[in-house]
Amino acid sequence: MGSWRKGNGFANKGKRNSLIITGDNAGKLQNRPREMLSSLVVGLYAWVVTVFFGAVLLDVVYSNMVPEAATAFSAVADFLLRIGAVTVLAALAAIVLSWKSGIARTFFIASLAVISLEFLIPMFFSQLLQDTQGSVLASGTRIAISGLGSILAFVGLWGFCCRRQGSGERRT
């Protein structure tokens, strides 16, 4: 088995401590770019899903405060669909790149499933939502779905970061 160890103090007098890489640890350095990409995409997904939650929250507040501004809702809906599409793509990338971390993968899949409800509920329950336009139930459901998706994504991010820190990588 390989290990990381510091160079011997007598041979390195006056020099920086050097790392001696032996055995299996040499492969860990080659995986470094993939780990960095995974961290970037997982963090991006948590950020995008939070932006999506904020946009939904602003849409709900705005639609309840100014109900007569129905003409502006089509532009807002298009913007929310674009953010939603980016959120779904980022979720799929985060799931693929965090596949080795079971806890992160599970929370990212749950987050994607919950966020998907934001798009599926209006398709299946459009008549019910039109009848309850402006009600607290419809607004609360949208906020709860987006908020839960954001929370699940951040728990997945936390699980991903904990897996990386506890994976046994030692740098000395």
C-alpha cells in the first residue's frame, strides 16, 4: 500500500520538506482536475437552485401584491422557465459528478425530484390552480416546493464536502 510521508529531516536540512509519493497515492494526483470540476458543478447546482428559489419567491410576492399586472407575468414565466432549465441541467451534472458519494447523490436526486414538481403540478392541476389563483395554498405550495429543493441541494453539497474531507486524503 502506498502512503504519503515527509522526507527525512536530515536529508532535507535547509530545504523545504518534500513529499514522497508512493504506490496508490500517485493516482490521486491525476484525479485532482476531476475533483475540482465535481466541486465546482456541485457548488454551482446549490447556487442555481437557490437562485431559482429566490426567483419563485419574488414571483409569488409580486403576483400577490400587483394582481392586475398580468401582462408582465408571461415575461416572468419565461425567465423562470429558463432558470428552471438551467437548474435541471445543473442537477443532472451534479448527480453524475457526485456519483461516488452516496449521500450527496441521494440528496441531489431528491432535490431534482422535488424541483420537477414545480413544473409537473401546473401541467396536471392547471384547472385547480386557476380556480385558486391568488390563494395562499397555491403560493405556499410553490414556495414549499422550491424551498425544499434548495434545502435538499445544500444538504447534498454538505454531504459531498464531508465525503471529500473524510476520504482519507492526507496532505502533510
